[in-house]
Amino acid sequence: MATSVVFRTVVRTLLENGQDVMAPGVMVWRDHNVDIRTRSRLIVESNQKAIVRIQGQITQVFEPGFYDLSTPNTPVANFFSRLGYGGNVPWTVEAIFFSLSRFEARTNGVSQTSELIPLIYQVAYYFQITDPVKLIQAVQLNGAFYTVNDLSVYVSPIIDQAVSQVLNAVSIKDLYSNLQKISESVSASLRSILNELGINLIISRVIRIEPEDETMRRIVQLTGMGIDMNTAIRARLSEIMALKSDPAATNMFLGTPYFNMYILPMGQSPQVQAVQQSTDNKQKKQP
């Protein structure tokens, strides 16, 4: 019984059930199929660009619209290629789609101040693909998709270097007064590397930066309220002691010594009781 081969007639990201392969967070999708042939219809959606690559060579960049493809994969070419290549059709056609949407990515990392105090940071940046050819030539597709997370992993070392370049020379007390300088350093480094990938950086900013240690983080918060460093340290230690029900917590905050005096049922401390007992003994010995 003979079987018929169904060749691809329409190549697009929108599936028959209405679902789009270019889901949120997907920057690139590659349709790798030997059944894409001449007169196949390529449909590029309004928020996309597409590239057709044949045997590793980029043939054309397609703007939004519909196109009839012209590939070496024709019935006559298939017949002769099967004879010359042992039955295997050598025409490998890839349709690669690029989303023109604006994406957001976030990168987390750890750096340190000039006093070697560990700091955690988070950088948010917004971008858009402008040159698909540069992007496909610069990145390595791991399968059919290239996502925002893949790009975030790629640029993470560049962001870490840009943040550390400023932070490593800044004291913890001057941390937040240098946020603008840190953001400018990150933006310059990101813009440079993304331009090489054919991506336009819209905006980037440091949205979080604080000490990794909770106690140090609390002290920085208190100093930001106008409290001097020594008082802030005592306040944090007092808070920790209070959480442990330590009666010396108030004294720690006030900066005064704490004397642990045990009160007897009679209302006298051990020291007062000893003095009273000595006085009573002397009075008994007197005639």
C-alpha cells in the first residue's frame, strides 16, 4: 500500500488551535523541517520578523506579511538528490521567527563594598530585538527556542562586572548616594553588549541593592533614618535581645550598664540581706 508524503504548505507561529508558539518570554523560535519546500507559504505576524536559512545560509529577512518560499526542495531536486545522497534529502530549511515585542529581564547577583561587606543586588532592563541577523549569528540556540532567561544568563557576568566596578570602591555609608553611578555603569555595559547582539536597550536600572546580612541590612536602614551608626548598632542588638526576651534589651538601646539584681519576696536583694544579717549579729553580741 503506497503512502503519500504531506509537505508543509504554511509556515507560521500560530497553531490551528489558536495558540501562538511565541509565548511571553520567547524571543526566538526556530521551525526546523525538511518538508518546507518551494511554494510553501510563510506568514510573519505583525509583531515579528523572520529569517529563512537553507543549509546554514541566511537567504532573506522577512518583514510582517505573507510570502511564497523558493527553496531547492522541489520534486525534481528531491529525485536527483536521493540518488546522489543515498536516499537522504540534503535540503535542510529553517524558518526562524523573532518577536518584536518589548521584553523585561532581571538579573540577581552578589557584590561587595570597599569594606568587603557582601551586598545583594537586582537589575531590571527592558529591550527589543532590532537586527535578527546579528542575533542569530551571535547566540547559540539550545533547541527550538531562545528565551529571555537565556539572554539573562548570557549577560549576567557583564552586569556583575559593571556593578562591582562601582561598588568595590564605595563605602557602605555612601552606598545609596552612588546608586545613579551604578545604574549608569550597568546601562553603558548592557547597551554595548546588546548592540552587538542586534538588541536595543530601552532602559535599565538597579531596583534593589542591600547588605546580604540581615543585621547589617537593618543597621543601614536605621542610619538612613538619620540615626548615627553607634545608636543604630545598639538599636539592632537591642532588637535581637528583645526577640530573645533578654531583660537587658532596653539597657542595650540606652547604652547604660545592666545589673542583674534578684529581688527576694521580702523586697530585699541578696546584698542588702547580707548587710542586714551582719548588723543583726553585731547587735546580738552587745551586752
